[in-house]
Amino acid sequence: MTDAARDAHRGRLIDVGPVDLWVDDVGPVTGDPVVLLAAADSPGFRWAPTFVDRLVAAGHRVIRYDHRDCGRSTSLGSEAGYLLADLATDLIGLLDRLEIASPHLIGHSMGGMVAQVVALEYADRAASLTLLSTSPGVDDDSLPGPDEGFVDKMMRHRYTGPPDDHTGRVAWLVELIEWMAGTAYPLDLDTEVVLADAQLRTGWSPDSGHGVAVFASPSRLERLGEIQQPTMVVHGTADPVLPIAHGRALALGIDGAVYKEIDRLGHEAPAAFLEELAPSLLHHLAHARRH
């Protein structure tokens, strides 16, 4: 197993009330806590180990977890009908169990949406926000939808469904990653195969309710001005899932937000990108505690 999936089998289940969440908690217990919120249908171990190590080396306690309906956390399925608010409640329950009052929240895609809900509904439970490739409301009429070519591919992808065999499913997941990637960073297909294989072996399901939660939840666009936490917004110009207008709307709506627009980055957070982002991110986290 390469370093890409180094932490796939680490961690433990924690009961947070309505669901059990698979959690990986590393770094000094007394360190300034950071919670990494993964994208839809994406287990926590998909955050690059080198990025986690960089945060730990800077003195942070780093928590990754699998959202409900993902990985080894409780599986409910698309018929459950939960919302982003329920995912935010899961996170608050996890923080309570870990006795963490106010961590920094770093969220990618759906993870960034959950972070926004926490900032709005549980303002004292987030020290700062870092919002990567995310949106204040995917179904908001004032914001553009996904790239038409990407939608066509996804429709065919979903219509045919995942293959029955393991190797075919690995290829099916890797193909989706290819469609979401931009050209700013070379796509390492060998790494993606390893990650997809580990994802399938640790509880992947094609029937999670994450998509329902994202699209059924109300837009936060008109409420962004209520977010008071120091915020960094990072978005790629080549994101085919959430076009650049979504990132710009977040940056404009959140008072004082730091905005970084990454040329040719897609809907992705590869290790090389996170490594380049790390210095400004660590500065953002340190500044937030002085805010």
C-alpha cells in the first residue's frame, strides 16, 4: 500500500447519538485542533497523509472522520432523507465526545458545506473556516450549475451503475476522479487506483444519501454575512462540478474572507495542491486564534 492510503485502516468508531462515526485522531492532544471534512462519498483517509503530517508537525491535533453513509460509519442510504444540518449535528456530537470546543474546520466540497452550517448554527463551535471547492448553495438559481459535459458523463455513469466486480468498481471510481480533475496538477492514476481500492474495501456504497442532503438543503447564500469566523475560500477556475462563481460568491458574502483562485484546478484536492496551500493555510489558522 502506498502512502496515499496509508491511514485507511487506522481509527475507531465513536457513538455520536443517531450514528456511529469512524474517526482518526492524531497529533498532540493539547494541540490546536483541526477537523478535516471530506467531500460527499469520500472517506476521511482520502485527505493526503503528507498534508495531515504537515498539520501535525505544526502542532495541530488533526481529526478526520467518515460522514454517515460513508466508509465504516453508519450506513443509512439515499432513502433516509437527511440534510446537511444532520451532518453538522453529527460533527457537533463528535466534538462533544472528543471534548473539543472550537476547532478549525477545513472542508472540501460537501465538507465545506457542512462547515458553513456549523458556522451559522453553532457559531461558537468553529474557530475558523477553510472552504475548498465548495458552494453556498448548489441549487441556488443565482449560481451556475455543473459543466454540461461533466453532467452528460455523470448521467451515463449513473445510468449504467457500478460494475459487479471489484476491479471494475475501482476503474469506475477512478474514472469519476478523472472527470473532476483539472490540469493544474498531474493526475496520478496509480495513486487513484490505490485510493479507490481502499475506499471499496472500507465500506463504499453507491447508495449514500449525500447527494440528497446537498441538493435538498436550503441555500446559505443570503446568510453568508452572518458568518463571523475568519475564513479562507479556495476555488479552482476549472472546477466542472461547482464552477468558479460558487467560490467567488462565498468570498464576497463572508466578510473579510481571504480568497485564493487557483488557475486550472478542478474539483479536487491533490497532495501537491495541499502542500502548496499549506504555508498560507497555517498562517490563516494561527491568525484565527488571535482574531
